[in-house]
Amino acid sequence: MVQSIIMAGGEGSRLRPLTCNRPKPMVPMLNRPVMEYTVELLKRHGINEIGVTLQYMPQEIQNYFGDGSGFGVSMEYFIENTPLGTAGSVKNAKGFLRDTFIVVSGDALTDFDLTEAIRFHREKGALATIVLTPVEIPLEYGVVITENSGAIRQFLEKPGWGEVFSDTVNTGIYILEPEVLKYIPEDTKFDFSKDLFPFLLRENMPLFGVNLRGYWCDIGSLKQYQEAHFAAMEGKVNLEVRTASAGNGIYTGENCRIDPAAIIKAPVIIGADCHIGPGAVVGPHVVVGNGCRVDNNASIKRAVVWNGSHVGKQAEIRGAVICGRVTIKDGAAVFEGAVIGEESIIEENARVKPNTNIWPHKLVEKGTVVDTHLVWGTKACRNLFGTDGVSGKVNTNLTAECAAKLGAVYGTIAGSGATVLVSSDYHRSTKMIKSAIIAGLMSVGVMVTDGGTLVTPVHRHAVRAVAAKGGIHVKSSAADPETININFFTANGAMISRDMERKIENQFERDDFQRKTKHQVGVATYMPGLTESYIRSLLDMVCRDDIRKEQYRIAAILPGDSLQSIAPCVFGELGCELVNFAPGTGHIMENSPEIAGGRPDGYAEFEQMMTVAEKIAPELAGTGADMGVVFDSNAEHVILIDGSGRILDEPLFTALMSAVILDSSRDPVVAVPVTGSRVVESLAEIRNGKVIRTKTSPVVFMHETMKPELIAAQGQFNQSVVTFDAISTVVRIMDYMAARDTDLVDIIAALPEINMIKKETDCPWTAKGRVMRKLIEESSGQEVELLDGVKVYHDNGWALVLPDAEEPRYHVYSEGYSYEFAESLADFYIDRINQLKNS
């Protein structure tokens, strides 16, 4: 015998406004609650004893399904008073579970062969079996890799693209033995994918994955909700449609009146007791609920209309979802991706623009054009976080209103009364956005410390110095003069984690914040002197006298007002001659306050910074400079040129900094991304040291360098101090040179030879997961590392295949005993990616 648990506690916040008045499993799919199809699937496979876990609006589900007898099954309910997580909610039903049981979601749509999954589970003698399936874009799911036997080798919950090892994902359907319950704690939030399965994998318990073909859709977004309807209407999923078929893909319910002059285009499903007027056009890909009225000459295409709604004369609905008992009056129009909440009224000739959500019980007045959500949720920043915080074009898709809302959301998470440091660079647009963020923070009761104009490394230092709960820094984007970036920081000055980014995104989407009353709003206080505090702290970490004796001459590119004010103070205190270099003039501009030629577009991007470095490198050797430095305008990144005019590329720079850190630490240990050369390991071995490999994500790398054990091993001037801090990096190198009475040319010459190459190739988003899975399968028997991307070790080198997080492309890094071998290795994987993406 097999029992089942349906997890039906979901609130469905990402489906709002569909779920404002109902739990997610009760959202209609082809005019029936989506959970009803789950019950039918279980029954079809002989599973009739069903437990249901509930939390959000449980009475809605209990009232509809009752004891299950009306659906040919037996149902019991288990309600969580506080969230227990996916596994914790099943543990809550332990008294019900006696036999092998299958866990399914009440808000996913599938026609999987559950009998086949149960057979596999029993044949393998598994304690737990995860049902897997391939998807095109696996970012929002748990990615799973199995051995040929089906034994699970590795999995990762909601990965970034660098962690997408496969296109095979966890569907949230599990076959489990009751013994597994003893590994789930009582009355504790505990998840299957985050907690239980990693535990079983670590303990080498029989954990398997079965790959099933068929239809599966986790209805987690409005887009997926519509796509599931279209798939069902096209016959891509095996569902029972309980309305009469008129033939040719047209289904109509009882007492449905369709005027002979109406035009019905398949596929279409029209519920019971509907009236379609003359000249009305319904379809294709339309579901109309029970009791709806579509008046003369109205037009509905690729849309879902719930029960009891009224579409007036000559009204248009295109690609939208119309919830229950909505009135769309004459001549009104609702366009692609829009959602109209229950019992709302769209008056005559009003227009609801694409991707606009109207919450329940709202009135859109006659002739109004709505292009932002009602209850306010503008979608201007709907894809909030990228690789450099929140970015957008000023007053286009990143407005003051959006920034104020971001401030309110972050402030809500920080907590009323918390202190948050806010700063910006020198540009007036970033100052405008900063002011809006401050207003949003104050509106939810946060105390704001206004740091004024800072560069990011100073801001990060200041967050710690003023003991703030967190920080927000607004800066100009180097890649696009019309774009700005908003960075969020934790109390220790690190960039916030991806989990925190998701939390901000979710609360931003839900408008989940509460403004305070007049007497509860926060206070903003300006705090001067933060840059001076940063400079003092930096200088206290080095031996100033040793550096002063060397009288280093530094030729620099100093873009931006902030950097031109900070750098002279730091290097002047260290007795260095800091001069601005003018590319193309063949000489150093003594004490020049400006850069000849101005600041190039995209200055902060490494490739463009490298272009500037290549211009000045040939001229540097004849100037007597000990070092050339090319900074970005926000003082986060730097490219170094030694006294001979040699540019330090990324691999060489990483090796240099690793040597400096290993030689200067109390205990020789250094953190290095997976893209770094194996030379770092040889440097550590010579020094009896240790290398910690990290993911390439700047957030992950920064958090790794800030771990207390690493800071304790490295000492005061630890790696976190120089991470994304260009001025600190240069000062650290000068301190190292002075302590050893050597120069940068000799330090570089003492490093082992590095033969590395980086290439890239385009790859559609929909093929990325498949390409990664195939590469892993083909590498069976070789040494493979899956920390970030797929790193395959060969006899004379290695190659790393890394998906780009924001673009439809792959990066390939390779290293070999010679440059020619590294290039051939990179070319091999570039060719293989191109073959696999087209297969």
C-alpha cells in the first residue's frame, strides 16, 4: 500500500493578486482548483489515502474537498500553526503515515507516471527517491546530478548560473519510507531540499533520483500560470476536461448560450451558464469560467477569465488573467500579462497596460490609462538584483518612487529603529536616488546616517565604523552613463547574500512594508569625516616609515572627483609621488588635477580598463615610475603595471596578491576563486600554506574573506581589507615591497609561469542546463569539480566551463603546461558547447 501527502500550505505570494483571497492550491486551472488534478492523479495510480498539510487559509481547502469521498478518496488534514518547512509539515502528519508514502505539491500541474516512480523506489531499496525532470531554465529549482544507477551524487537548491550543473531538476515529488521521519525534528522548520536530503547524502543513506518524462509545471508565477493553461488546451498534459466537447478543440459547459454570429476559435474552454453575444470573438487559447457574460463584439484572445466575470461590448482582452466577478465595461482593454483582481471594475474605455496588476476590489475610472500596479507595486524594477546590486536607467526603469520603495523594503527587514548608512557618488542623479532611499527608510521608522559622497570601499568601512545595521550605496554605472547601481551591505560591510536579495525582491513584489505614523518616522543625520576615518584606518595597518623611505613614484589614472580627493591624501601620507598619467602624451603630467582625454565610457569594466592600461604601458617604463595603476571611478578595482611596463592580467594579479597574503599572514592561508591559476597552490605549498577555493560570485568571495577563522589566520591587514578596495590593494603591495626592499618587477619575475586563457561563446538560456548536464556526463571517469560551473582536470591542465549569470553565453577558462595547450583545451570546450547547444 502507498499513502500520499499533498503539501497545500502555500500562500502563493508570487501569484498575487490571484491568491489575495484564496490559497495557491485553490487557484483555478481550466475552471477547477489546481489541487483537484493532483487528487485525480493520485487516484489514477491507486493512491486513495491522502493526507493534506495546510497553513494559509486552510478552511478554503477543507470546505472544498471535505473528507475526499466526493472525489473517490479518503482525506485527512494537518494544519501548521507556525511554518514548519516542507519536511516539517510532513512530520506534523506522522501519526497518519504508516507505509511507503509519496509527497506531492498541491499547486503543481503534472501527469507523471507515479506508478513507475514507486516501482523504481522499491527496486532500488531507497529510503528516499526524488522525482526528477529536465527543464529549459533551471534557476528557480533544485538541480540534481545522479549516477547511472540513479543514486544522487549532488544537488543544489535554486542555483545561480555558475552552479547549474544540469537541466535535471527536483520536481518536489518524493517517495519516502516512514523511517525517514525520525531524521526530521519535531515542531521545527525543516526542509526536504535544504536540510533532510543533504543529511541523507552526507550519511550515505540510499537516496535516489528517478527521471520521469511527461508534463510538469510548478505554477510559481503569473506567466507559468498562463502557460500551464495553454499547455493543457494544446493537449500537452493529460488532464480531464469536464465540459462537453463541440469538436475541434472547443469545449462548452451546460446551459452555455453562444450566439450564432459569435466567432469561437479553438482551443477554447467555455464554462457552464455562459453567454457569448453576437460578433464576439473568443479564442484561441481562452478559458472562460462558469457564469460569465461576453457582450457584442467583445474580443478575448490568449486569456483566462474566472467565474462570474462580465466583458462589455467592444472590450478587448489580450493575454491577460481576469479574476472572479470582474466587470470589464464597454470599450475597455486589458493587455498582455496584466491581471485584474477579483470584483474589480474597469470602466468604459479604460486601458490597462501590459504587465500591470490590479488588486481586488479596485475601480479604474472611465478613460483612465493604468501602467503601474494598483496597490502600488510598480514593476519598474521587477528584475531587481544583478551582478552589481540593483541597476536601472535613471527615471526610466529606476525612478525616485522605485528607490523610495526599495528603501522601505530594506528598512522593514532591518527593523524599526535600526541604523542604516546611506551614501552615493558625486553625480547628481545618484544623489537624487539616495535621497529617495533615505525617505523610504525613514518612512518605516529607520534611523539614517547620511554619509554624503563616498566611494564604495569607504562606505563599507564606514558601515562597520558607525556600527550600522547595514548600508546602501548608490553609484554610477561605468558600463552605461545612463545607468546607476544600488548596492546593499550587511553590518560587517559585506554585500548582502543571494537569500537576502530574494527576500528584498519578494517583499518588493508584495509591497510588504508598513509606513509609520507621523511621530514614528525615522531621523536622518549627516555624518562627515567618514573618508578621513577610512584613510586613518588604512594607514594604521602598514609600516608608514618603511614605505616613506622608498619614496615610490606612482603613475595613476584617477577618474572621478572622489578618487582624486582620496588618493593624494593616502599616497601623500606615505611619502609617494602620485602623478596623473596622460595617455598618448609620452610623459607624466606633474600634479595634474585632471586626466587628459577624460574618462572613457565603461571605465569600471575590466576589459575597458585594460584598454586604458595598454595605452599607457609602453610609455611607463621611460618615466621612472615604480608602478602604474589604473583605477575605476568607484575605487573598487585596479589594474597594475610594473616598472618595466608589464600589465598584470587577472591570473597574474591573483597570483601576486596570493603571494603577498600568504607571506604576510600569521598563518599562510588565502581565498581564491575557482578561476585562479594552479600556481596559487604551488605558492601555498612552498609556504606550507592553504588555499580556499571559492565561487566566482563577488558576494560569495567577499563573504569567504570575512569569515572569522580566515581573518584570525591572516591578521590585521587581512584579505577582506583589500577585497574590492583598489587603494588598499596598492598600499598593501607597497608595504610588501618596502618590507622586502624589492620592487614589483622582481616580485613578478619570482612567480612561476602562468599559461591561462579565457574564451566565451553564446548559448541560449534554454540550452544552458542541458549543455552543463551533457558536459558532466561526458566527463565521467575524469576528475571533475562542481564548485562553480564544471571544472575538468586533464593530465596537463584544466578547463572551467562557467555559465554567465546575466547573459546567454558561456565562459571557458583553461590552464596548461604551455599557452598552446591551454588554448587548445579552451577551443575544445568552446566547440563542444556549440555542438551541444544545437543538439
